[in-house]
Amino acid sequence: MRETVLHGANDIRLADTPVPELRDPTGALVRIVASCVCGSDLWGYRGVSKVDQPRRMGHEFVGVVEEVGTEVRTIRPGDFVIAPFMFSDGDCVHCRHGVHTSCERGGGWGGADQDGNPVGGGQAEYVVSPFADGTLVATPGVPDDDLIPGLLTLSDVLGTGHHAAVSAQVGPGDTVVVVGDGAVGLCAVLAAARLGAERVIAMSRHADRQRLATEFGATDIVTTRGDEGAAEVLELLGVGADAVLECVGTKESMHQSLAAVRPGGRVGYVGVPAGGPELPIRQLFSNNITVAGGVAPVRAYLDALLPDVLSGEITPGRVFDASYSLADVATAYADMDSRKVIKPLLRP
Amino acid sequence: MRETVLHGANDIRLADTPVPELRDPTGALVRIVASCVCGSDLWGYRGVSKVDQPRRMGHEFVGVVEEVGTEVRTIRPGDFVIAPFMFSDGDCVHCRHGVHTSCERGGGWGGADQDGNPVGGGQAEYVVSPFADGTLVATPGVPDDDLIPGLLTLSDVLGTGHHAAVSAQVGPGDTVVVVGDGAVGLCAVLAAARLGAERVIAMSRHADRQRLATEFGATDIVTTRGDEGAAEVLELLGVGADAVLECVGTKESMHQSLAAVRPGGRVGYVGVPAGGPELPIRQLFSNNITVAGGVAPVRAYLDALLPDVLSGEITPGRVFDASYSLADVATAYADMDSRKVIKPLLRP
């Protein structure tokens, strides 16, 4: 089979390897139907994070189960499944608290399991999922092809945008600002609107993303950034927002977020802190600003979000504005890196 | 009248000054019945924060209204009132959001109002309250003398401990750790128990404070500190706590709090950050730890807490373990500074 391997900065290649064997009694072999490239995949690709050894890529995918281990109880061969961006056993104390990303035996695709055995990535033709019952979520029946992009967002970006909104306690009537217009930011707009926010201000400088944000429920667009952008938010609302969803992860985006929230408001952040600053506790203290969020436990949100995707109530799959065959994965990386596309979908 | 003035480190004196005149039509002249010394008063006293000019002290008091301005609607002469530790107009956007500490026209006792007119402190015989309707809360009738200490805690320490618990979203069944065994920490124990926490672990090394913590609802006492203390919490609970209430404000106490919370847990902090560290965002991100709190908007909590104090359902007044006449205010400061007493009550 073919799988995507990052060898170093700007060096993405397809490797030809055997289909992985299912050895773990709790695992499942999945034939991948669709996967995609994540903003965080670009860190190694751009050379921002160091690539010490070749790394199997991809942590967002949907597929069809080919085979399950002897101890698997709920997932069956033939199931169409969604894989969260981290695997988790589903029954440790942290999973039971809904924090599957802190699972005691969990880990990341393209990494290794608790015993040190390598785990494949999602930008491939097949992968073996550890803890199939805890990790994978099966849809009722095999979905129509046009639902695939939406279901794929449940792997990461929709759940992550939703986590920003939930962490910021977004509720009916709230005013919300979304910082970041990548796929996660756009999904955060959608999530905030879904949770009943009255005003959703998307901060974006790109016409195509502004358009999608508006279709996802943004009521206002602010095109300026930093203190200028925050001032424009205050001008629009008369005061800072009840909630700000930080979906970038840089020093500048967090600064902008803290400047745009009202006293007593909440910042929900899901942008992986890229060497970002520590949080300014005096500013938070004086203004009673809550900071919540982190690496999104998307597994915990799948039950709530899946029905809305299946029913077409929400259409997060629209964040995929380009589709590539796996053979063209290097082009997909390059196009995302240059911001030519918002998020590339990959078909094996 | 006599009022307490801090002239510099270790230099607390009583001044003899005229009873303040009520000039502001929204204000009220209050005869102070009881006040107290706050841990934060000790900063200037200890020389930790600089005292540039003599400062009128005291921001926690209860008293009887002697006179009200022509525009005051709800507060009347003869009312027994509780004063939150900051004054606030009660009708700006931040007050309406329950963040009275960010009131657009509010400020601190012993400081100045928005027009720059000096505002007296609470460690005195009389004080003029700005925005009487927005700031002061009247009890139904004049309370019995034995209720005075409890009512006085509504000025600050009970509301502040409660703010830590509310910020950390403490609810029924939660496991809670309280860092800090001063009056605020002890009130946080009480607040957590009142909100239904199942386990409340008080971290304290002092027998008298441990005893009071237990009476306030602590189920466990941990006498160690730092990483050792956090490890003991994890040993007791099997995992970090659902909520940690940080009631100190130092670098060490925040470190200990973050080490004692479980992934996905919440740290509610009310300890004024004393030059403390910035918050370690990578640690928060990886573990989905919420950090919330700040300077407590105690005015917002008065309606909820007052009935429980009046009914005797809770007895937060027990944090006052010594009483002084105003003439002995310097001794009260010295005794609190040396940790001889938890919190000194002052009677004019």
C-alpha cells in the first residue's frame, strides 16, 4: 500500500509498504476512504518543528473496517468509521471524564502505542487502529459519498472548533469573536452559531474564507488584526465579546484574543501554542478573564455532532475546498502551505 | 473621627479627622460597626508594595447608614449595610454582567472616585460610600451582634472564596483541593462544600486552620506542599482533583495548583498574583486545564450568600479568631503579619 512519509522540511514522499497486520486483539484494520492535511502537519513540513526521523503522516481519516481483533465488541467489519485525531482506550479515568486526549493508554497516529509498537498515519491506504471500541465511531450504515467531507471534519477540525466554543462556554445570546480563519476557525464559527451565539464576528482578511464564515453563521467580519482588530470588535459591540475563540496559536493571536474579550469573558483556545508566550496572569486576574481549552478531545463530541452532520443540519465539509488523490499528496501540502487552499482532502 | 492610615512599612497610625461630609447625591454616609484587616493590607505594611504617600486603609466593613444623597433610591438611613471591597455603580455594562470589580465608574476604598475625589477606608469610624444603591447591600432589619462577623465576611473573604469555587465550576460530587489556609482559603473550603463537593482537600500546615477547615467541610487535610503536596493529592484521589482553588497568589502556590488538578480540570484562582509567574500555556494546553478567576466581584454574590449567613446555615465569621478595638489597629496588623491570628476583626 501507499503511505505518506515526511522526511524533512519540504520533503513529503509516498512510501510503498505492506498492508499492516492486525495483531492487537483490541485493534481494527481500517481501509481509508478519505483523509486530509492538517495545519499542524505543516510545522514539520515548513521546518518549524524538527524532523529527526521519517514520520508517517496524517491523523484525520474516515474509512471502512476490514478486520477486527478478538476482543473488539462494538466495531464490526464493514462499519464505516470516523477516527478522532488521537486514539484512546475509552475506559480510563480521563476518557470517562471526556478528556480522551489524556487517555492513559492513548497516543497519536503516526506515532507509537503504549508498548512502543508503531502506529500508522491516516494519509495512507490502510491503518490499524488501536483500541477500536474506544477510538472509532461507526456511522449508522454506509454514508453517501457527498457526506464524506463533513464526516471527515469530525476527525479533527469540527470537533476542535466546537471545543473552542464549549471551552469558552458559548451559549444562546452570546457575542463571540473567532480569531483564525483556517478550517478550525471556520468550524469554530459554525460551532458558535450552532450553540446559539447571537453575534459571531469572524476575523479574516481573505474573501473566500470570509464568504464561508458568513455561510457558517458569522454575522460580522473584521478584516483588521491585533490591537486594531480588537478595537474594531469593541466598536462593533460597545464592549469586548462574551467569548473569544482563539484558533491560531501564536503570540499575536492570543494577544488579540485577550484584547477582544470583555471583563468576565472567556477565551477558548485550540490553536497549538507555537512557542507562544506564557499567559499574562495580571491581565487575566484584573479582568476576570477565563482561559480554557487545549488539545480537543474530539472523541467526546462525536455523539453530539455526528447527527447534525448526517442530517445536513451543518455542512462543515465545505472547509475542504480542494481534493487530491493520495498520489498528489506533495502538491496538497504545497497548496495548503501557500494558502492556495483552506484544507485539502485526500482520496487514496 | 479616627481612621487608619498606613505611612510606610510597619507604620500604621490612627489619624484624627473630621467625619466626612456627604456631597455626592448618589452616596451615603455610613457609621462603621465592624471592619477588619485583609491579607492584601499587609503588602504595604510589609514593604512588599511601595507606599508613596499615606494611605487610608480598610476595604471590608459593615455599618449603619446615617444619611443618604438625594438620588439614592434603595438604601435608607438606619439600614444595616454590607460594603463589598470595591464600590460600583451597579448599572454599567460590566456590573450588569456581574463583574462589578470592572465597573466603569467603580474603584477602591481608600482610593478615589472617578472624579478624583478621595474615598475613605473601612478601618475608620465613618466613611462615605459612592453609589450607595449600586454598592451597599442592606440586611432585612438590624442583625444580632453575633451575626456581625459572618456578615463582615461578605465584604470580601467569603465572596472571594466563593468566587474561586464558582470560577472552578465546583458542583455536586466534585473533588476539590484548596491551596491556601488563610481566611480566603478557609472560606473557599466552605464555599466548595456548600456547592456540593464530595471531597474537599485542604492543604494546611497549621493545626488551628486545619481544625477550622474541617469544620467548614474539608474531608481531608494535606500538610505537605509543592510537588510533594500535589503527589499526596494524587495519592488520595488516584488522579488530580476536578477543581483546585488557588487562594494564595504566589508562583509556588500556582505551580502546586496546576500540579494537583486532573486533565480537563479547572483551577479557580483568587490569590492576587504577587509578581507571580505567567501561566505555562503548553502545560495548560496539553492537559486541557481551565484557569479562571481573578479579583472577586463579591457584590454579585451577595444575594446568594447573605441568606445562608443570616440563617446560620454557614458560619464564615469563625475566620475571625481575634477582635481588636480600632485603637489597637497597629497590634491587629502585627498579629496578622506574624500569623498569630488568622484574621483580626476591628470594632471602632
